[in-house]
Amino acid sequence: MMLARNAESLYWIGRYVERADDTARILDVAVHQLLEDATVDPDRRCRLVLQVLGMELPPKDEELDAWSLTDRVAYSKNKPGSIVDNVGQARENARGAREVTSSEMWECLNTTYNGLGDAERQARKLGPYEFLSYVKNRAAMFAGLADATLSHDDGYRYLLLGRSVERVDMTIRMLLSRAGDRSGSPAWVTVLRSAGAHDTYLRTYRGALDATRVVEFMLLDRLFPRSVFHAISLAEQQLLELDNRPSRVGAQAEAQRLLGRARSGLEFMQPGMLLDDLQPRLIDLQETCREVSEAVTAQYFHVSPYVAWADASASDSVDRFIEESEL
């Protein structure tokens, strides 16, 4: 049996590394758009990126541009949700769970964190791409090391579970940023580029680009690893293997029930109706991610006290028993 604290650390390592990777992808696309498209309102676009990432918005009288956005989202050590903060949180969780991670995984996270300063200095000279590319490459290296050097037991399942839940949440955030745009808007390309899905999408749909197909690909595709359906299915599989007790009535755990309901809703959704009520559907999926995380925490990571008195009368009875024994 794995200790609850180690299981929780692995779960959050998976989430933090995935969040750093996805944040770097989203910021990379946003900065390129700000620098290359003169028609884009920099302040409005920067605030949209911060909203997508769930980060705190600055006062309205503070103008944002590509450089101030990068400072907040990438380099800041004091902003929760920044890339540096996410990598640091993953490293601290790995530090406390050394006995259940491989030395290569720890060295990768530790080296990545220690190299952020040099990457930032290079980026300030040559552009944000240097820093963002460093983070994306190191996240991919960590995923490969985890797959190759960690036993595919419960610890690996917690790591994959955290990564999958975070991937669902971040993909939904990308789609929410474009919900409401017209079907033929070129802005939908930013969703594909942010998720690293542009090339795969073009090969799948032979270059045809419209909102319905983009949403269909990012929500329902069974083969693309960053689609919502694929990530939910993978998370559900990890939970099934973690709780391998047979049941004759379906899912017993709350997290399994929530993921199964979300997967079924996507599996039997009519593709042609995807843009109808897209925003409420995405918000519902995002709420499901939050509930799944809470359910996983309650089921696997919560530690009950060894002794808990039911009421004061029980304690009084024990005191009387001790007094009578001494007499």
C-alpha cells in the first residue's frame, strides 16, 4: 500500500508539470499573435490569456503588453499559477516523495527548476520563445522519464491521473477562450496551436478549418492525447485500476462516477450540435474536473485521526473508568 502523502505528491506532480507545459504553450501562441498581428488589442488579449489561465487580473488602469504578460505568466515567482511557480511546486512535491520517484525524474525536475534563471536571461535577450521552448522540452523529457523509469504501479497511476485531470481542465480553458467566436474565425487556429494540435488536425481533416471541426477534434477525438475525451478516458482507466474491487452495480467511488458521466456525455454527443450551448457545456466539464479532484482527495489522500471521541459523554465515561480503576 502506498502512503497517502506519497500518492498525493505524485498526483500533484502530474498536475503541476502538465500545467506548466500547457501554460507555456498558451503563452507562446499569445505572444506570437501580439507581436505579429497589429490589429490585436494588446491589453484585451493579455487579459483574456490571464482569464484563461485563471490568474489574477491587474487593475483596469494598468496597461498590459506582450512583455508584461510574459513577466506575470512565465517569470514571476510571486504569482500563483506562473510557470516558475508550477515548476517549483512540482519540484517540492518530488522532494517530499523521493522514495516513490526515480532518481532520473527528480534530477529532471531539479535541473529544470535550477535552469529557469538561465532560460529567463536568454529569453530577455532573444525573446520569450527561448524560455517557453525550454519549459515545453523539459516537460516532455519528464513525461518520457516517468514512463521509462517508474514502475507502472499505483504510483504511476496517480501521476497519470493528475496529468489527465489537469489536461482536461487546460484544454477546456483553451476552448472557453474562443467560445462565442464565429465559425470561420481564424482565432480558432490559436486553440489548435496552443494544444500542439495544429499539424495533427490538418492531417485528420485534410486542411479544412472551421469551429465545429476544431471543437469536435479537441473534445471528442479518440486518438489525440490532448483531447478532452482521451484525457477523461485515461483518467477513468487509472481510477479503475487503483480501485480494482469488482462491483455488480457500476462505479462505487464518486470520482469514477463523475468521470464516467462526463465521458458518456461526450461519447454520445451529436458532433453537429457541438457549438450549440458550447460555453455552458464547457463550464460543466470544468466543474466536473474540480469535483473529481475533490473526490480523489477525499478518497485517497484524506487521513482520518486514529482516535476521535464521539461526544463528551464518552470521554467522561473513560475518566470515570480510570478513577474507579485507581480506587
